[in-house]
Amino acid sequence: MSTKLTWYGHATLGLETAGFHILIDPFFNGNPVASASADKVEADFILITHGHGDHVGDSVAIAKRTNAMVISNAEIAGWIASKGVKKTHGQHLGGGYKHPFGYLKLTLALHGSALPDGSNGGNPAGFLLTTQDGKKIYMAGDTGLFGDMRLIGEEGIDLAVLPIGDNYTMGPDDALRAVKMIQPKVVVPIHFNTWDLIAQDVTAWAERVERETSTLVKVIKPGENLTI
Ligand code: NI
Ligand code: MN
């Protein structure tokens, strides 16, 4: 059994694991680098890291079309339910739950989380997924660098997905420090080159990471995937 990770551009990810399609932060409409469309993607579950528009994205429309379950912090799950989505599951920071696709824990993230209409989106999160075959995938969400990433690294991370765009999240320097703390086997950079404001030289970053750590960097383009 393997898990396939697809990057749809910006912070939008897809995971195929244990026979389920999972979308993370599905932002297609208005995303200048989106490699798929909101009215075609498959979803059994939708995971939302925080309330910002470039992460909540098309969650409500996709959940209504696919009947997917939306998983997020309790505030966002409640807001999504108030929009008419039937299946939601609220968790909170540090809490894990055994979903059909694996064990999902919400991790800290240093960021904001106001929802698009100004509603309280609780606190931002990252996701730590343990797949059915025991692989650990850490998706940091939008976050600045924080020292407790070391604690996440202690779990033994197979794949880390980190923002490197700067301005709103960690930039390349802090993302390199994050890799040193987390020590994942593989890292995938995201949340860059969506707009000029977060343009980065990802090749230069990958070279630095591979020179200074033993982590393998997988630079993928929107629409591409990798299997672990
Ligand atoms: Ni954000
Ligand atoms: Mn963002």
C-alpha cells in the first residue's frame, strides 16, 4: 500500500491513501497556478488547515458536490456545517482521531485563521497524518518557524510539506531551519510562486537543503505527484 501526494499549486494538496481521495486546502477558483478545477476533483475527505481564503477555497462547493467529510478545527468545521455541508468533523490542536484513511492529528501553526466573512476561524493548524501502513506525513500549513517542530520531528517524519514563500509564512531560510529540526526523509516545498509576493528560487533552496541536511528534496510542479 502506498500513498500518492499531488500538489495542485499554492497550498492545495491531494492524497490518495488506503483507497480514499483526500484534498487539503482546496483552493482552485482564483488560484493563478491551479492545476485542476473545483468541479472535477474527487474527494472523500477535505482537510482545512486554517480559515484564510486561499485555504478554505472551494471547500464548501466541493463537499456539497462530492459529499466529502470536511475535517478542520472545531470553529472552521462548525462554519462549514453552517454553509450546508452535511458531514464535518471538528478536532483541535494536539488532538488526533482515527479516521478511515489513517490517524490524523492537528499540530500547532504560527499564523492567523480568520474566515473569509470575518468569522472566528479558531487557531491555525498543521496536520500530522499516520497512514494505514505507518507512514508519517507532516503538512505544516501556513506557519512561521517554531521550536516545537522538533517535537513533531521526534515522531519520525517520512514526508514533510513545508511553505517556503516568505511574507505570509516561513521563507527559504527558516524553512531550511525547519528541515533541520524535523529531519524528514523527504521534503516538498509549497506556498511559493503563486504570486510575485511569494516568488522564490526553489532550485537554490533545494540545493541548500541537500547540502546542509540528509533530507531529500522533491521539487514538484503544480499537477505533479510523488509516491511514498
Ligand atoms: Ni494563511
Ligand atoms: Mn496561505
